[in-house]
Amino acid sequence: MDVRPFLCLVLSFLFAEPMTPEGRSLNFGQCEVNGVSFRELREHFGAIKGVVQSQDTITDLKLLKESILLNVSTSESCCLLRHLLRFYIENIFKNYNATSNTLRRKISVLANAFLSIKTKLRQCHDQNKCSCGQESHQKYKLLLDEYSKLDQNAATNKALGEMDFLFTWMESF
């Protein structure tokens, strides 16, 4: 599937409602990511949270389990986050069927923010500052295993509804 139209849509929203440069500096191992505004991320997520969580009817399964997000070594946090952001960009944001323009716009802003952070992490990876070892690959595989247990719609709704767990984990760095 060609993702270019989706990315064009996401990038167009960058100019319509950009994330402010003021934000936190996060350190994932040797990689520093500046300008992450969790207030804005949570604000945009808060605007869709009720809708996406109400669409999540499977309550006995979590994608972002504690076994995935807890006890990640600082050195591999960069790689795991890069995997997680790519997962959201390629599998979740583009597959969510928004029922309104407001939802579509909020999803696009979140996708753009994830893309921006992922780009910065990729630069760190290219400079050998982002370590990818067995731990990050195993934890990412755990997520993919849980994701594959659900149909695409259910998995998309669940992953969107769990973004607050991802934000909390990211903020811990």
C-alpha cells in the first residue's frame, strides 16, 4: 500500500497546527530529542480518547503491556521507541477510520508529532547513538504478537486508546 498520500496529509497538518518548539528534552540512551510537548500530545489525544476507547470492546488484552514498556534499559530505549513510533505511523494512524473531521485532524497532528520524533531518533541511529539489541527487538516482538491476535480494526482502536501509556513511558526519560 502506498503511504505517500497519508504522509502528505500528515505533513499538511504540520503547517496548519504545528507542535510548539517549547517542550521537554528527552534522553533515550545517548540520543537526545528536544522540543517534545507532552501537554500538546496529551491535549490532542484527550480530544480523541473517549471515542477511540469506546470503540475498544476487547478489555482483556493490552498491546502496551508492562512487560513491553517497563524495565527497558536506557541504552535500548531509543531503539524501542523508534520501533513503537514506526508501528503507530505505519499500522495505527493510517488504518484508523475516523468518523469525523475533528478526529481525522487530531490523528494527523499526533501522527505528525510521532513522525517528527521518529525522524530525530533515526538521525541518532545513523550516528550510532541509538543502540538496537536483543532487548528492544524482543519487546517489540511482544507488541506485534499481541497486535496479531486482533483483527485490524480492533487492534487499531486498542493501540490508539493506549497511547497515554506510551506518553507516560516516554515522559519517564
